[in-house]
Amino acid sequence: MSQSAASHLSPAFPRRAAWGTAGALRAWQAEALERYLGEDRRDFLAVATPGAGKTTFALRVAAELLSKGEITGVTVVAPTEHLKTQWADAAGRVGIHLDPRFSNTTAVTSRDYDGVAVTYAQVASRPAVHESRTRAERTLVILDEIHHGGDNKSWGDAIRQAFEPAVRRLALTGTPFRSDTNPIPFVGYEYGDDGILRSASDYTYGYAEALRDGVVRPVLFMAYGGAMRWRTRAGDEVAARLGEPMTKDITAQAWRTALDPKGEWVPSVLAAADKRLTEVRRHVEDAGAMVIASNQTHARAYARVLTEITGEKPTVVLSDDGGASERIEQFAAGTSRWLVAVRMVSEGVDVPRLCVGVYATSTSTPLFFAQAVGRFVRARRRGETASVFLPSVPVVLAHAGNMEEQRDHALDRPEAAEDEAPLWSEEEGMLAAANRSESASDDLEGSFEALESDAHFDHVLYDKQQFGLHAETGSDDEGDYLGLPGLLEPDQVSALLTEHQSKQSRRTSRQRPAEQPVSAHRALAAQRKELNKLVSAYASKTGAPHANVHMDLRRACGGPELAQASSEQVTERIERIRRWFVGRR
């Protein structure tokens, strides 16, 4: 470390006499602050749902400790470069000045600063530099989104080395769970009744509580399925409907087909989301929307689609660089409609005017999903609602349905033998399966060609309840849901959705005549017609003559020619050819 750096880091460096108090606190922030100051602990883990105001709480802690002289410096560790600047700006508003441009190379910062804001990657690359800074002052280290400290073993070791000398460490996260079992530095773990070590928070404020208090917006999840068709690496064409029961691999490929920008699924869903945004902006004039893409190629393509839909070029953020940070800031401060991003805007980035989102990514971990949805829930005034459009994929719908549930980071999950029941909870098993699904779908990159897709509105998911779409009502129901006002309390959202569902039921009952007995010959004729349509489609796909397909079905299922087959035999052939469509490789 240079002499100038060392002199700056001396405890004798004069500090301001007083620091701000970060403004009025919400009830949970005041309660958490009281607990923090009352327990006088070196390490403290605060878990608060995205959008609840963790930054404000942490800055009040820092202001209190600075004013009492318990600390003389502050270090904030954040996941991304953009968040360093965001922390520095927030701290500056309450009189705490952080240097977000601190460099490992020079290790020098101005006397104007009370501390620095750095990234986890920055600490991991030169832990000794940050250890020296920590030892030189009585330091409070604020570890934002601390779960990143377990990203890999070397990161965890570096963070421990750099901040072990700190007099205080305040860890923050909105998502304390991880998909692996890497321990998170400075987080305590306790054994549960099932014998599994789980992270133990010192204060927790969940989404359900924040929703009740009006701190976050209620989220409506708009699920879209549709017909997908793609070609496998072997050259076979496969067709399936997103949203219907399928194997894991078929689901992954149908999902990727839906996200292909050349199909119709993405343009249709983006058009619906933009329509919802227009409705929200009747009540929230500066409301914005964001689509999260799987990769840069898709992001650029989605931006072109949005330009065609809206006539306005969206803001595109593709990487964590200085230009990207500026674009995020400009979008946050402006009134333009759409932001397109890949990953960096999914965590911690504060754009309160985001009210509408499109989850157009194949990333399926619960941590990423929770952080992504967290970008849309921050409430500015009571009654604002958020709408997130997503594919009808079981893993994603499960995450949406579990928004209100609290999860902890579990270590040493026991491995169950194949003939034994799992030893951890059903929910943990589901999360593990979700993460395996993401790996499986990642392996499919380049192994198939998306051919065509369309979008079909399936249902709205809110507060674990599905407000479904009756087939007889058509797309009018989608219009009902997209027309929901932009300002509603949670109980009003539930009541309005229930009213929509009741209207659908009444309309459907009026449209559907009383069921009449159907004669056997008409029922059998309908079955034969359905089978013939399937045979025709299969013959077209394979190039085989219709007669040959019928012969193959007879060999597989048995029975006479179609004209003499019974209803049961025709049904068996229908089921068999459907399996051929899905299972043909």
C-alpha cells in the first residue's frame, strides 16, 4: 500500500462531527435497527424481501455507529459495478460519502470519503488490499446480497480474509437461499429438527409481511402457453404445447422454442405486456416495463420487436460496464416505456417505476427468479400493482406460487438412496429439481432448431390462486385481466380477480347448452375423425403414406381396421400416435 494510502487510512483521519439519519424509517426498519443496536453483535444478518428498503436500514445503522464513534469507516460490498454507484448515491443523501471508484491497484481514496463501495469480485481478486484497509480503521462492513459470498470457495475465503478484522459486519439479502451448499461467509447456521444446517437470520421481513404493510406491490403473474414446433439435432420434428404435461427435456426444448425471437410467442407476449403497460400508465404516468432475456442475441432481437410494437426504441442493457450503468440511471430517471436486459438488472438495481415485466429467460433457479421479480415490487405509493408475464413452465409457475414463502440456505443436505424417500423437505426437493432442470436446458444449447411458436393466455396467478381461462371464452378474458387498474390494494386485486372469474363462469354456463346424451355412432365417428386428423399430420411430418401409418398403429395396438374398430381401440390408437408425436427423436 502506498504511503499516501496509508496516511489516509490512519485512524487519526478527521471525520465529520455528525452524519445523517437516512430519513424516516418504516416500521420494520425501526424494529430491525432497535434489535441491531440492542444486541450489540459483531455479525448481523438481515433478510428482507426485495424492494423492502434494506439499503435505508443499513445506512441508518452506519450513521448510528459513526455518530457514536464505534466505527470510523464503512465498506460496502455489492454484487455489481452499478450497485456500487447506487450505494454511494444513497449514502451521500444521508451524509455518508463512499468512493465507488476505489481501485485495487492504487488502493487510494480521497479524504472526502467515509469509506468505499466495492464488488465481491473486486475483493476476491485482491483480498489483502481490503484486509489492510479493514485493519487500518474501525470498519463496518455492509455485505449487500451476502449470498454471493458463497458463489465459490475462493470467493468465500477471500471475503473472510478481507473482513475478518472488521469490528462490525452487517449482512443483507433478499434471497438467503442458494442452489448449492457452499457456506456463506459470516452467516450463522443452525440445525433444524431434520438435522440439516440452515442459515439463521437475526431479523427477517418477508414478502407477505411487506405486502400486508403496503411496502411492496402485489404481483399478478400472467402465464402464457402455446403450440411449439422444433427440429432436434437428429433432424426429427417435434410438436408440443407449452403448459401441458411433458417430460423435463421436452419442456426445456418447448420453453426455448417459445423464447426464440423468430417465433410468434415472444412478439405476442410483448404486445400483451405493452398493452398492460399502457393501462397502468393511465394511473401511473411514468410506469416502465422490462423484459429479461436469456442472452445478448435474444435481447437485441426483443428490442427490435418492441420498437415495431411501440414505435419507440427501448433502452438495452447488455453487460455490466460503465455505459450500461449510465443507461440504467437514465431509464430510472426518465419516462420511456421499455428496458431490455440480460442479467445485471435482475438483482438489487433500483428502478422503482418498473411495474410490468416479461420473464423471457430460460434461467430457472429460485434465487434468480426471486431477484428478477424483485425489480417490479418496490412500491412508491399505496395501491400500485405489478404484472409479470411468464411462460407456462412448471418450474417457473412453482416459483411464482412460492413468492410468499421464506427459505433459508441449507447446508449438508443428506443424499437419499434411490430406494429411500428424500430426507429433506418436499419444497427443497422441488428447488433442487428446478436447478437440475436449468442445467439440463443449458445443455440443449445448439441441439435443436426452433421452427414455429404461438402464444396462448393460460391464467393469472395471484396469491397462490389461479384465475383460469375457460376455453369457450377465448381471448376476451385476457383483455379483462390486462385492463386491471394500475392502482389497487391487495384485497382489491383479489376481489377483482374473483369477480372476473365469476363472470367467466356465468358466461360459460350461458354459452354451454345442457348436455344431451350422444349416440354411440356419433361419438365413434368423432373419434375416427380425430384419429384421421392425427394420422394425416403424422404422415405429413414423416413422409409416410396414410395407409402405412394406420398399419403401424394396428401393429402397435392390435385390433381390426379402423372401420371395424371399437371406441376403446380407437382411443388407444389416438393415445399411441400422440406419444409418437412427442417421443419421436
